[in-house]
Amino acid sequence: MHYVTDKPVEATLPPHLTLLLIVDPVSTSCRIAQEAAKRGHRVGAIWTSTTDEEERDPARYGCTSLRYKFELIEGRDWTATNGEEIAVVHSIVNEAARSFSLTIAGCITGSGLPRSSQLADGLAKEMGLSPCTTPTTMIDVRNKFTQQTLLETAGLRSIKQVCGTALEDEAIANFLEGEKYPLVVKLDQIGIQGGKIQLCHTKQEAIDHFQYLSQVAASTGAQILCQEFLRGVEVMVDSVSHKSKHKVSMVWRYDKGSVNGERHVNFGMIPMESEAHEAALAIPYVRQCLNAMGMKNGPSHAKCIVTVDGPVLVELNFRAHGGDGSWCHLARALTGGYSQVEASVDALLDPAAFEQLPDAPLGPFNAHGLQVYLVSHSAGEVTSMPGFQVMKHLPSFVSLSTDVAVGSTVEYTTSLSTSPGVCVLMNKDETKLNKDLETLRYLEEINAIFEYKTKVESLARPTAASYSKQQKRTGSRMDDMEKPSLVRIYSNDPKLTRQGMLMKRMTTIDASKEVVVVVDPYSTGCLVVNEIRNRGYQVIACWTLGFSEEMKTHTPGAAGEMKYFAEIDEQEDLADTVKVIYQAAGTLRVVACIAGGEAGVDCADAVSERMNLRTNGTHVANRRDKKIQQELIRDAGMRSVRQSAGSKWETVVEFLQSEQYPVVLKPTDSAGSDGVKLCHNIKEAKEHFHHLFEVEAVNGGYNTEVLCQEFLRGKEYVVDQVSRDGIHKTMMVWVYDKRPANNSAFVYFGMVPVDPNSMEAKILIPYARGVLDVLGVQNGPSHAEVILTPTGPCLVEMNVRAHGGDGNWRSLARGLTGGYSQVEVTVDSYLDKKQFSITPNLPPTPFRASGQEVILVSYSRGRVIGTPGYDIIRELPSFVYMETGIKVGSMVERTVDLLTGIGSVILMHEDESVLNEDIKRVREMELNNELFEFERSGAMLTNASQRHLSEIIVGDDF
């Protein structure tokens, strides 16, 4: 509320003898105070206990030159007791005015909080000043429910609503039952801590938020307001009134959109010329609203939704438009010299100047511009703000308001409170303005505005095991692997799910009398077991020492229930292990011993060698050791990784002090990407080095040595091969699709097959085969992880086992090759010499179909209440298979690493264009957050306010 004297003080007294009182001059009202002071008037600030010392500093709002004539602070200069507050403050103010020989010309509230408005109201009445609104009744026109009631009484379009304190109220119950959702549920008063506005999409959400607000408002006297949700263009109409004459100073349109999992995020505030369609409808409507509420004097701003049926008031605030007045520069430039701030001072202290103002801004504007709310697509602790310097050098730059500094924590932008700042852009050339806006948005999208304190980044590829973790983060890796809870969805098209399926065949006449030992059969190893059993053999599962019980249950969906002829445990002595195998086999002849997983490689080599079976032997000691692998290929003259390994920090510190960062740290005998981290400085490297000795490895047991390696720059490939008697046949070459996302540099988006006739494959395949020869691998499956650097291929690690990932790629590989994959050929290499001999040396080119594994990426977070994206993916023409650990009740985080992976989809089709369209559709669903429905955390629909934005950076020209 605002009150002014009926006497034309500006005509009888010079400005330096007049006093304007402002209760809590925060945000834009501080700029009003500064404008009044610039004109020579004196300003007195009256501070209530709702403000703190920081909020009382004019510099917070860019008003560095403002000096108050005096300041009265509640608790220091007066205390509110026994309802005598107004009289006490009035007495102090009068004494101050007399001591300075000043005449009080007006008293206004600078804050929208009830406490400030009530004090301003009371003081004005006590001083006999004329009110802002006609005091014909005792109703509170600030109350949102009251406002809508007054509009309805005046015959104006208003929001359908009910108000009350209990769900049992008949009007409330009927409204929640019968009104179309979504609905807005909020308090009928502003400024109550915790009283957030929420857009409720279901009746239950509305009930839950109603009950929450009931607790918040229990001691305040506020009621809960339930309103229809208006669909249309949201505009803000800034007005200034003098003696019931209402002049519009600017109309703004809010630019809202979806980002970071929220649908109603403010991207900006765009000025509208008065003749624009929505503005032309809103201006006369808002003036009618002001009259209906008895508005006479001072600034106001009305938020409206221009619907298909016309404008509808959301709320009317009897104070200046907020946002710390960061829009003032822009408004003045567009109108040719004034904004709501200047017009307010005119109405309060210079009516003659007010009369000279147009009823609404005259078009066309003198320039083009807008206020941009910065949107962060990342989060972290800020170490620098390079994007701010880029913004300041944009030709259209006017000002930047932000409270982000070095050491601040930036969050993903989901509401105004998480916006990192506001930038005003303006240019006479609209093309240049749009180009600058595009540049600013591009900076946001590539996360170039802020640099963050580096965090340890995982290079791990998401797998079925990680999808089942449901985002758990604990000290032990084994905790992460507990109780897999995977959702597996298969295509109903047998052409896709059984693409190129091999016929069951018996390899020997006596296969039913033979048995194969598979050591640690998990992940893809389970598929190998089933392929062996499908050919008539029995299988003995041998579990190595220390192998976890949890990992024994890690079975791919395609494997079904695992059945073994027998299960045995590795013994402390090799001879004893072999003895136990013979005892378990009984009358069956043991014909092969195969590694079913990374942990079983060493045992399988030793057992097969001892039992005179097909083997890679043990003549190359510690073949699994990643450090040994690099040393062997280096000695053979092949490109290898610079590295150092040790069990003590002192052993590796010299390497880590001299090597260029980032560097990779991992256990020397890791399974796949277990424990692999990218460290950006020596501090992070030291922390991860010690961490690896404290946690349990994914296969059980503890790490004994840590490998530190150079970080290889280039695309990462996987070369899947199967060998027999030193003849290596390539099953498939894959390239990982890794890109930045969610402020993480290495997010997996998929695994794409590589044409064996491509230049990359022609370089990678001979290199990978050379590594196998150096390592003495002559039999069985392998997959090499290789980085194709600018200086050629370089081994990351060679895994002498089948490609992992639960073998989800198997059906895709079969479709691409026309009938085989690494799984089938692995069994051939041990049990069917003839079939192996006729298997092609390379996959066919071109492939028999087009396909890839699409790894799903989440750009939002929340608790899942629905999975509509699954149904859409299932119906895609190229859909084959999907595996995910996310279902109703799961908590989804933004995907940044293995622990936040949400699943993978196998897509394959004969027509490459169909495949590409399906991939595009999946990526669109990710970006638009259509994979999941989340519990609503409350869409904030409040007005723009940057009270949380403190530092003001202004362009030199303004």
C-alpha cells in the first residue's frame, strides 16, 4: 500500500524540504528511494524485523550512491509491544522530521510482506495522509482470494477458486473433486515461510499439498487457496497511479519452458509494445482491476494470463515490480527515458511530471531488448566465471545481476531461486540482439559460464549390474551389487529377438557324456553356459576363492534360470581344485575349462593347463594385470600407456607429480571398469589411490595394487575376438558413443558397431591381434579396449574373456553378422573345430542390418511414479530389447556416471533410416524428460524476484 499527502507539496516546498518514508525499501523500492534522493528529496527508511542487515544495504540493489536521511530499525529504535507500535514509530518519525525541518510528503511500503504493508498503512493513517486505495471497507485487498472476489463482484473475468482451512469443507472437497487438473494450491497470503505455490496434477497431490500448507499456516491465520490453472500467455503489467488515473509503464511477457526436469522454468522477461495483441487486451483489463480494488496512488504490478477467452488476473501487487529493478535500464531505453521507478516518484512527489507521461509506452520502442534469466545445465562449486566476461563483451550487454562468486555452489536451474543470475540485453539492431541471445544460451548449453571444482570422474561404462544398483552410493562396491532389480523388456517380433538364431547342434557323438567347467559364470558367461548346455554338454560351475555370493546371482535376463550339473569351489591348492572337479564330474569326461568372467581367468588358465585341456596356459605370469599387459606390449615395440603401479603411495607419487593431468587410476586386476577413475590433480589422485585399498572389489576381495596411467585422448573402441590355436577371428568392433552431459565430460550414450572395412577397423584389428600374440592368448574369447589416439591405437586393457554387459549385444551381433556372435564362436573354439574353421575371419561388410545399443541418459531427477517412455520405446519399429533398473518407486538422478545410468536399449532394423528415426525419438524423449513421470516437487509459479541476487555488474554505457 502507498499513501501520499493531498497537498501539492512539490508546488509549495523545494525538494530538499520534503521527506518520503519507505517501510522496508528493498528490491525495486530501493531504486525508487534513490530516484527520489537524486531529485533532492529526503528519504527515511523504516526497517521491520523481517529484514536483515544485508538486505538493508542499498548496494545490494545497485544503489551505491543512496544515503538515507535517517534509518529506524525495529529492535534497535523501537519495539512492538501492546499494539502501540504505530504510535511509537509515528512519534519517532515526527520528531526526526521536525529536527531536520522536513515535511512528510508520503509513506509507502517497499516490500510485499504483510508486516511491512501493515506498518506503512498504520503510519499513513496516523499521519492523516490520503491512502493508495479507497478505504471504504476494512477488507485486505492484498489477499489473493479477496482480489478474485472483488473482480467477480465487478463483473470481470476471475479465477475459479475456493478458500478454506480444512479439506472437509464442502466447497473445498467439491472443487478438488470436480475441477479439471492441474490445479494451483497456495496460501492466500504472501511472505509466509514455507508457503510455496504448487501446481498439482492429481487430486492426491492437491490433498497432500493442502495438508502441508495447513501445517505451515496453522499459526498465521492464513487460509489455503485452490485455483484453476490458467493456460495462455503470462504477462506482467506495470502501472503507476495518481488520484485513480492509471498509467502503464511497461508490459512484459514471461518466456517459460522446460529444462532440467521442470516444465515451468523462467528463461526471460520480454517487453511488449502496447499495441501487441496480448498487451492490448491486458492493459484495459488491468485498469478495470485497479478500479475494482480502489487503487488511487502509487506503483503496482499485475500478473495476468491472457487465455483464449481473454486476460485473467492471477494477482495484483500494490508495490513496484520486483526483481531488484534490474529491468529499469532496459525500460528507460525502450520508452525514451522513464520506467516504473521514475513514474512512481512522479506520482508520489511530482504530479505535474506524472501528467506528462503517456498512458502507456508509445510504440515502436526505441530499441530491442529483454531480460534473460540465466539457466544452469550443470552443478558444482564454482572456481571461476569465464562466461560472465564473455557476456560483458556482447554488443547488446547492459547489465548482469548475480550472487555467484568463487566458492559459490551452483545448482541445476529448476526455478527462479536456482537461477544463477539475470542478464539484460539491448540493441537497436534486432538481428544483433538475437545473435547475442543465441550466444548466451549456447554458453549455458555447453556449461561454459562457470568452471567448477573438479570432481573425480568415473570412466566406467554403465552395465546391467549398474542399472540394478538404483543409484546407491556406499563405501563398499558389494553394497552396490546387492539384490539386482532389473526390468527387462523384449520385442514381440521373433525376427528381431531370434535374428540369425543358430540351430541346436551336437558337437560330438558323446557330448551327453562330457562336461565343461566354467569358472565364475556370470554376466555374458551365463550365456556361454547356456550355449554349451544347448549343445548337449553338462556344465560344472567352479567359483573362485573370495567370489561374492551376490555376483553368483548376477544372471542376464536372456539366460533364464541357471542349471548346473554341479557347483564347486576353488581350493587353496591347484591339485586339490582339479581333484574336486574330477570328483564332481564323476563318470563324465571333462573336455574344456573356460573362464566365465574376469575373476575366473587365472583359475581357468591354471586348471586347463594342469588337466591338459585347450588352454592359454600360465607361461605368461599375471596376464590379467593391466600393468604387466602394458609392459609386455611396450617391450614388443607396440604403443603402450605411460604408467606406474604400486601398493604404496610413495611408489607412484613421482609419476603422478610429473605426468600431465588428468590421469587414470584403477586396480591392476580390475574387472572391466571396476574402480576406474579420471583424476584431475594430484590431490584427487591421492584420495582415490587410498580409497581403492579401502573398498571391496566388484568380484569380491580387496585390491592389492593400484595402476596410474596417462589419460589417452581419442575415441574408445572394443575389439571382440575368439581364438583357437593362435588363429584370431574378429567377431565385432564397437565404438563407444561418449559425450558431455549434465556437467560430466564422459557420459556413455551408446555402443555402435564399426564396419570391418572401415579405416578405423583396419587399424584396430591387427593391433588387437598383435596384443593377443604378445600376451600369449591362443584360445577362447577376448575383448580389447583400445583408444585410437592421434599417434595410433593404444591398448587400455585386454580382457581374456567374453565381452561383458550381460551379453545384451548378442542379438544385435547376430543380426549384423547374419547368425553368430562371440558367444557361439567361443563354444566353437573349444568344442567344434570344424565350425570354428568356417567362421569368417571378419564380420560381413556391409552388415546384414543396422543397429546399435542406445544407453539411456537422464537429464532430470526425481522419484518415479510412471514410465510412459518404456511403452513408446517398446513400440519403435527397431526395438529389440531393453534393460533398466528404474521402475515405479525408483529414484532417478541426472546421468553423469555408472551409478546414475538408467538403462540400455538394443535397436536394430534392416532399414538404416528407420533405425536413425528411432534413435532420434529416444534422444528427444530424454531431452524432453518424457521417459519418466516424477513425483511433483512443486512447480514454482511465483513472480520473478532476484532478492537472492546481490552483485550488480553494469555495462559501461549505462
